[in-house]
Amino acid sequence: MRKRKLSVFCMLLICLLLLSGCGLRKQAENLTVSPTPAATAAPTPEAAIPEASSDVPAVIVPESTPVPESSPTPAPEATPAPVTTPAPEATPAPTQTPAQSNLPRVTKSPTDEKVIIGGSCWFVAKYENAIWAEWHFVSPDGSRDLDYTQAAKEFPKLTIDKGFASTMQLQNIPEALNGWKVYCRFSNNSGAVTTDSATITVTGSADGAPKVTKSPTGETVKAGENAYFVAKHEDAIWAVWHFVSPDGSRDLDYTQAAKEFSSLQIVNGDQGTMQLKNIPAELNGWKVYCAFRNNVGSTNTGSATITVSGGTSGGTQKTAAAAAFDYTGTYVEQLAQRGTMKITGSPELYKVSVDWSGSYKDLSNWTFSGKFSDTGVLSYTDCVMTVVDREANTSQVKYTGGHGKLVYVDGNNEGVSWTYDNGETGEDTSFFYKN
């Protein structure tokens, strides 16, 4: 009976301890959620625990772990953002790579050309730093691109001259080439570049002979002056200037006129614009016109009259001073007196020899001949230039067939002015008459 009571007592004690544990747990929960850290739950009185019988194992109740005061959970420190390492500055790309900088450079592209069937024309392109050139032909619709060797096979009647150079000539152009374009490809070891293209326009044979779009106009000049005569056309291949005498009885082309008037210089007598230099008085009253021609026919421009002030129609007047002057004799170069000129012969044919001392050792010699015109001009084309080594007593011909002229100079130092092969004049080419 005593044992039963003891068992009941133990059971009650265990229940009391369990209830006490629950109170402690509740107290801990209250402490955790208390909004005010200072406010704490009142402690529950501890129950007296009777000494346990040795027959019953002691119940060990663990001490309650005090709950820490509630405090705001600090926000986790923000992980510092990694410092962005600035990208290295990009090295600016060179304007041209070494290979590009060595490419050829086009300085001139060809221009459009209009020709008649069977006619000819030139295409000109210019470049820098190229080794090779190659012309190409492109069909009107752009679908075909042929180099000049392929084009020669495509158009068997067409003659292509220098399709491998910067200047190409086409001859005997067929109607089938109408609308085609050409361009030039320049290349070197670094690469290639191409010019702009130029269009070929081929007019049909039904268009006939050339058409004159502008005739020259008359010019009035003084003896010895210059003048230009301009004519324009359509569909012409060749141009030839003609000179007609005042009475119309003589018609000379420009090559014949150059022989007729020895002092006259004719520049571009085979082009649309002709220049006359050193016009003599005897050309007064003469007329000029241009004959344009193609494979179909020829058309002449209107004529333009040359009026030389002070001259007479037909040109027989002489300059008084020039007519009275005896050209034979010795002349000395006016500036440094390094040159000596000797003129011998007669009005029908004068022979001229010029010696020029370059140094004590070297001597240059020019010899030529000609006839002075009524205005005092001697033109020549037979000059022989020789270099003499006076120490070695040897000579060497530098060139033959040189051209130039002597012009009578009136004034205090009466003499002649010499224009020689390079076309330059100056004080050092003026010679005054000595004896």
C-alpha cells in the first residue's frame, strides 16, 4: 500500500514537473515576442521537489536557456559593388593599313566619247603608284565585264591600241559598241583600284557628214602678234585648217601655209582650235576655215578674215627698218657677251652660226639657215647643235633638225632676237649687231 502511494506521489510529481516545464516554455515565448526589451515575464515560483526515492530514477530537468532580448536584425551589409575596371581606350585604327596606303590612286577618270561608225577615239586615265593598267569594257546593262583582250574577241572589227596603258585608243569602232562603258583598272603588289566609267556613243551612218556647230570669227592683229581661231563640230573624226588668199585663187592647208609664210607659226592646225603666232603683215586679208571630216564625208565651217593692221591686201609691204637692214655680219650676245653669231649669205638664203662658251673648256655651236621675211623674221628647221671640247679638240653632235627663229630688233642696239629649240626667249638670247 505504501508502495502504491509512493507511485501515485511520483506520478503527481512528474505531472507537476511537466506543467512547470510548460510554464517555463511559455515564459520564454513571452520574452521572445515582448515589444519592449525591458519588459520581462514574471518568474513562476519554483515547486518544491521532494527527494526522490532511490527506487525511482531522478528526473533531470535541464535549465531553461535564457532567451536573449529581441533586437532588430541588422540588415546585411551590402556587398560592395565591384569596381568596374575601365576598358582600355581603343587605339584608333589607322586611316589606312600599310597595304592600303600603298594602293594606286586614280587622279583622272576617262570621259564620255561620241563617235561615228568606223570612227576612232581616245580614253585617258591618270594614276599614282600603279605598276599595271588594264582597260575593261562593260555592257550597257552591266551584266558583262570584259578586259581589253576579251573585248577584242567580242568585237573582231574593233582595233584596241594600248589596252594595257593609261591611254587607250579605239579605232574602227562598230555600231555594236554603242552604249558600252569603259574603265581602267590600276594595280600594284598591294592591290587594285578602278577609275569611273565612260560611255561610248556610236552614231549611225545615217547621220552623214559632220555637223558644224561653230565657225571661226575674224581677228585683227598687229604684225608679229598672235591670234586664236575656234571651230566646233559634231561627229567629226579629223580636222584640217585652210588658208584662202584675199582674191580666192589659192587654198592652202595649214602645212602648205607654214611653208608659204616662213615666219608664221601654226599650232594645232589639225584640231578644232588653231593658234597663229608671229602673224606676218603679208597674211593681211587672208581667210581661214576648218574642214571637218569623217568616214561619210566632209563639212567646212564658214571663213574668218585675218586683218593685220598696217598691212596691204596680199601682203607685199616690208618693214622699212627691216628692209634696209643688211643681216650679214657679226652679232654679240647682249647680256653677258658669251655668245657670238655670224650671218653670211644673201637674201635668198642666209647661213647662221652661233658659238656659245659654257666654260674655258666647253663650246656649244648651232648652225642653221633660212630666209628673212619682209617683216624681218627667219624661221628654220635644220639646226645642228654640236658640243666641242676645246682641250681634247673633239666634237660631238647633240641633235639635228632643231627649229627656231631669228627676229629683227629695231632700236638703239639693232640686231636680232633668237628663239631656239626649247621655245624660250630672254635677254640672254638677244644679239646686237657688231659689224
